[in-house]
Amino acid sequence: NQQIDTVEQVRLVIFGYTQRWKIEDFHKTWKGGCCNVERTQLRSRQHVINWATLLAAVAARVERLKQLARQSETLPASVELTADEIQALYILKLRIRRRNESIDPTQMPSIAQATLWIAELGGYTGKSSGGPPGSTTISRGLERIRVGAEIVSAFRSDSAKMEKR
């Protein structure tokens, strides 16, 4: 239903269609998998809107991590993760690493490596589907990272207070 008179307008319409699957993936993550936005038991319309908006941000972050890991895998993890999240990720990953797996906490992991580790913390084994990590395992892993990052942040804050004394 778009008027197309120029090549640029054609490009914009085609670009819009190329974004469709990203939008579908977002809705799948938001409505199912990790967010289950439709399962809210809130009664107030405003509370439902606030909760749905918050969950939309969570779904968008999960989808962004998934896409960055697949399309821009060499970018550093710091493009999406905070320093506290990266430190928590290293701490948690070191606890579940395989014997032959080498992890250097002094090196910044790539976004693809960090996303894989996050998904592994969320239960991803790579065996059942054979494909790359999906939104469910990434979101589960992010929840563990969030808690770890809060602890790292609190520890860092307490350490700074102790040094001032």
C-alpha cells in the first residue's frame, strides 16, 4: 500500500520487509519463551502497560544479543554488556567450564563468545538443536548474569567505601 515513485522508495519498502523476521522474533520472545507478557495477572490497565513495556525492553535486549552474536560476532562483549556483567559472566563461566576449555579473564570476549557463555549458563548445550543459542537460553543466562552483576557491583562499592576509611 506504499506509493513507489523512486528507487529510494523501493529500497525503503524492501528494507521494511527484511525487518519482518526481526519483529516476529521479538514478538515470539516477548509473548512466549522468556517474557510471557500475556500471562500477567495484573488487573490495572496502567500496571499491565508498565509491565509489558518493561518486558519489551527485556525481549529487545535478548534479541539484540542473539542478533549481534550471529551477525557481528567479532565485536567486543562491551558493546552490549556492562563491566559488572562481563565480570560476573567470567566468574560464573569459570565454574562451569570444561576441562579442556581455556578462559582468560584478562581478555575481552567477543559478543559471540559472551552470548554463547550466557546461553550455556541458561542451559544451552548445543546438542539438542545443533543451532546457535536461542532467546530462551539467552534470557535464562541473562537472569543469572544480572544477579552476579549486582553482587559484583555491591562488592565493588563496598570495597571502595572500605578504602576511603
